Amino acid sequence: MSYAEGSCSPLHRVGAAQAIAPPQSKIVRFIDSIRKSVFIIGSALIVFIAFRNSVTWHCQQFWGASGDFWQAQWGKIYDWFEGDVFNINIWGTFFWIFGVFWFVNLFLILLDVTGKPEFLLQYKIQDAKNIPVDKKRLRSAVLRVLFNQTVVGIPVQVLLYQLFKLRGIICTRELPTFSWVLCELLVFILAEEVGFYYSHRLMHHPYLYKHIHKIHHEWTAPIGIIGLYAHPLEHAMSNIFPGFLGPFIMGSHVATCWLWYALALASTSNAHSGYHFPFLPSPEAHDFHHVKFNQCYGVLGILDRFHGTDNLFRLSKQYERHIMFLGLTPIKQEIPDSPKNKSPSKLQ
């Protein structure tokens, strides 16, 4: 994969997308976006509730915990920090998101470097791309991600903490109720969609793309850690800020923020992984974005539908595969490429 692939101007591709895609009224796209948002968010919350209840039950059985398992665990963390609000919000948050991100991505890096477990390679979206991943490029990506997480991330976290203090921060030993957390997650998801879509689309302005966002698009076939592989300014604007927006609006408990940050980091790692694994949300849309540049700017696809920035994607095989599939047969075998279209990069 050449670095030159990422140098294509997004503006040159807009005309082609609009020429192919049939025109739709904004009203039709608006209705579609509402239907899509209800389906996606409703499904996500149902899965999350089931997952939470299952994990809670198994943890209580394994550890023999009594009472509220999650309250007990949070109490241990709170006591370890001696209730220090600053340290919980800065250092607790930093080590939490750092640990979650690398826990997920060390597995993906092992898969990309060694090709093992070999049976997982059948779920690769772009055939023969980054198998194995170039170790020099991987090392460069890891260093940039570590820089963003530390040199950029910690000062930004301190700034956001000050904003949280003005908003009214909640950092108590008692956790909010699970039903309230679900309500907050709904707001977080919608706020992130708005914040990420518009900040990301702004990064595709020719000047910002050339000087800032092009770094992220060096990887036209991304791997998991590329979710945080970006210019420092983009990392602050498009990676950190959209995730912070929802908790700031809601004035959330710091433990709820940690839960949300873990979900968001796992989501972006999956979206950039380059694999469409069974039982996980589909990464096809964002993988398509890395191939075509001017399609699929958002997280959920709601605002892409509203603004018509998914028109080319909706004509592709990748859109047909853009589902969470529940079998072990790779989705590319269930929905194979057309004879004249063997890879997303050939779609014109």
C-alpha cells in the first residue's frame, strides 16, 4: 500500500459520487436518518443491557460478590484514590482509557503481525492488505498514538477537567442508577455522532486535509490503532472532543464517563480494525471511508444519510455487508463481490 493513495484530493471524488448516486430529497433522507437512528441506538441499548446483566451475574458467581457488584468495584477504586477528585479525573481516567485501548489493540496487532489465529484472517475486509502489516509503519503508528495519548491527551484532559468543574462535576462514592446511565448513554451516542461527523467533515476541507487529516488517511487499509493515529490537533478536535461532549452536556458521574470512554475506544478500534468479525458491529462504513475519502464521515451513519454523504456507499457491496452478522461464515462469502468488482478500491 502506497502512501500516495492517501494524497488523492477528496474534492475530485465528490463529483463521481454525486454522478452515480440517484438524487434524493432532503425530506426522504431525514426520514431515513430518523429510522436508522432509532434502529441503531435501540439495538445497541438492548445488546448493552443484556451484556451488562450477563457479565454482572457471572462476576457475582465467580467472585461470590454480594449486593451490587459494580458499586463494590467502584468503591475500591474510589478508596484507592482516597476520594481525590483531581487524581480520579486526570490519572484515573488516563490509565483507564490507556489500558482499555491497548487491551483491545494488542490482540489486533498480534493478529496483524503474526497472522494468528489464522482462521480469523478470513474476516479481513480488504483482501491481502496488511497481512502481515509492515513493521516499520506499525512502529511509526504506535509512537504517534503514544504521543497523542500522553503529550496531547493529558493536557487536554486537564483542560476538560476544568470545564467539568464549571459544569458541575460528579465524583462520589455512590454510582448513578443503571436506568439513568442508559439515558445518559443515549445522549452520549447522539452527541458523539454530531460532534464527530462535523469535526471530521471539517477535516476534509482541502487545506485542513492537506496539512492535518492526510496523516490519518495514510492508511487506506486501516488497522485498529489507526483510530488514534492522527495529527495532534485532529486528535484533540475529532477524537477527544466528540466523546467528551455528551458527558459534559449531562454533567455525568466520572464512572459513567469511564464506561462511555471504554465503549467509544472499543468502537473506534473495531471500526479501524480492517476485520468484519461476527457478533460485532460492522466496520464496513468506516473502512469504505478510508478507501473513498469523501464517504461515511459519521459514526452511526445517521448524519451521512441526512446529508447524502453515503450515496456512493449505499450503491456498493460493502453497504450490503454493513450488518452485524451472527454466523461464523465470513460476510464476504455470504455476500460475494460482483465479478467486475472484486475490491472496494475498484468501485467507481
